[in-house]
Amino acid sequence: MAKAESDDKRNTSLRLSKKTLKALKIRAIEEETSVQKIVEQLIEAYLKTSRKKD
């Protein structure tokens, strides 16, 4: 049996200000999603952008 995509996920932690985390949780509720999904989508979009050249 093949592993589901979610089985390949790993935990990490972030330190956010109380105000930022509260706003993020509220937005997740408003958009009927999770903080984890929002963060993952933002990171994936960031990683798709090209790197700046020095």
C-alpha cells in the first residue's frame, strides 16, 4: 500500500508574535482552512520563486 501524502510530512515549529498568530488563526477560520495549510502554501509559493542573484 502506498503512503498517503500526509504520511510524508514532518513537524517543525515557528515562533510568531501573539498578535500575528491570533490574526493567522482568525484568517484560517474565516477561510475554512488551517494554519498549517496556509503556512505550507505560502512556503511552497516562496520556494517556486527564483533566487536573487548576489
